Amino acid sequence: IRCVQLPYNCPTTPPRNYPKAWSNPNDVTTLPPDHREVFHSLCIFDYQTQYDVALTYRNAEKPFVIRNDPKVMSVVQKWDDESGDYLHQILGDVEQFRTERSSVNSFMWYRLRRKKAEKKGYTKPLNDETSMTYGEWLEHALEKDGIALGNEELIAKARTLRDRRLSLSTKSAPEEDNHSIEKGGEESEEGKEKKWFYFRLNASLKGAKKGSPESFIYDELTFFDPRKRRDSEFYIVDPNEERGINCRFGMRGVIAANHFDMSRNMIAILGGERRYILAHPSQCKNMALYPRGHPSLRHSSIDWTNPAEWDHDPNFRQAQVNEVIMHAGDVLKVLLAAACSFLGISLSYLPTFRFHSIINLGLNYQFNARSGTTFENKQHTDECGFG
């Protein structure tokens, strides 16, 4: 089935009540965060035929999805190979990158600041940080997909990558280090198989030296390069306020806690699928946010995947949210409540202060670029303690 029609006809200017939202119980209770069918309400625009309409929505600071940009599709054709081989060739098995890890699939952002981290009653989230090569992350991500899908080919590929990694490690590591792997413990191979990993690569113009991974990102993603205005003028709204390209490589099941950011965001999925649960800044008072001064400020204190916590804050069930699934590929999925996933790669525009919770539906690559801040909704976050 080919998706040749939008889920509904979006007007040329955004309606006052756009986008439509549903109550959190309907969205999260009926469709848990790892569910693939969604209450879809964002406009989807075709870059080649609806550019001007999309620009109107962007300038009005409304969220939307845009697809079918040839510049983006050319990247997808190289990257979205379901095996990660193309990026593996580039990022390799030697250089290590910042990687979050956890014994559970829900990841909470936090920043510990000396004495504030020692406040009575504070419990650090289960996720922490380590360093990892892209090859090792790919191995774990393929294994998660293979087990979930019952795909022996993916499992075999993951094992081949593991054997290769251990072989390289044996050749380069001192003999005593090899025994620590065999004895088990937190960093044993058995322990790693039970964990989730969130691989990161942040690119900046300053660090994009020739031949570096950061330079590769800018060379490939010209639509996020503020120096190449012909390619990036739609996506990088304020080039003087650009903040680099954030690269997040997700594996099946990883969930990033609901939060808001203080800048406008353009998000691209260049491989795989992600589900985003979104909310207007006016819902700030209903999101049970950790306050200023807390290591996880701006993030929901309630675990959206745990129904036992939903009544910890009486306002949480009143929150109004909407959602969207973004993916790279060429298959249309007909979803519940007139929802629609996207033919081809999609990019999502997320204005300043918009809430978003992210669910990784399989191995995927997310890239986002921030450029400037707007203040049309700042009063909402001010009213709930973030002024």
C-alpha cells in the first residue's frame, strides 16, 4: 500500500487549535509507550509539492512533519540498510564514543552538581555513561532486534560482530584483562546482553576537522549545515544560533523520559523508527516535572511506562498529548484513529518548549539540529517554575 494521501487535508495556515490532542490516559493507557499504533494529529507535508505551506507552519512555530526532500532521501538510501554496515565502515571498531547504558529500558537525563547530588532522598537513575565503539553498539542493537523479531539472521550477525570484537580485544589487551571478561561481573559479556545502550555523537562546526566523524556528519547532512544555506535554510531557522548536530543511535525498547528543551528543534530519522509523544507547553503543570535545582529538571518525575505511578500527581491524567511515528522506509502502515506512518524519510519540526517523550521501536538513527529560541509559549513554563 502506498501512502499517497495525507491523514487529513491540512489548511494552508494552521488552525487555532492545531494540533489536536488527547488526554494522557487515552494515549498512554490505551496505547502504551511501546505500542506501534498511534493517535496521529500532526500535518505531514511533501517537501517537493508543499514547501510553502510547510514554511508557513514553521514560521508560525507549529509542529509538523515534512518528507520527500531529495537531499535527505539521498542520505537514507546509503544509511538505512537495516544492518548498520555503511555507518560501521565510517565509525569503525576503534574510536570510542559517549554511550548511555542501563539495566532497564527507560533512560532519565540527569546532571549531578557536587553537593546538590547529595540531597537527602535523591536516588540517582539506573542509567549511567560509558564509552563504546559504534561496532559494539551495533552488535547489541542487532541482537535486541533479532531476539524480539525471532530473526536468526540478525542474531547471527550480532554474534559475528561480537566474535570479531573479542578477537580484536584479545590481540590488543593485556592478558589479565581477558580474564575479567570471562569471570563475569557488571561488564561481562553476559551482563552487557541484559543492558540497553544509547549511542551518541555530537558534531560541532568547531570540532569538524577533516577526516573526523564530526566532519563526516556535516558532509553527509548538508541540510543541517548552516554554512550551506541553499540546503539548510528551511531546517536551520537561525544560523547564527545553531548549536551543532546531535546524533542519537537508538536500540529497540529504549525510552527517553518526557521533557522540554529551550530551543527550536528539527529532528530527522535517517534509519529505523521512533515514536514521539508530544505536548504543548500549556501542559507543563500536568507533566509532574522535576523542578529547578533537581538533577533531572525539566523532565517528568512519573515513569510513563508504569501505571502504578500515574496517580502520583493528580494532574498527570489531565495532560493533553499527541503523537507521531517517524521512520525511514517505503511502507505505509494504516494505523488506529486515522493515524499514518510515513512513506520515505520524515523530518519533524519541534518548536521551543514542546514536550516530547521518545520511544525507540528498533535500531534507528536520529539527528537533530537546534537553532535559536522563541518565547511565544514561555509564560506556560514560567507558571510552573521555570521562569
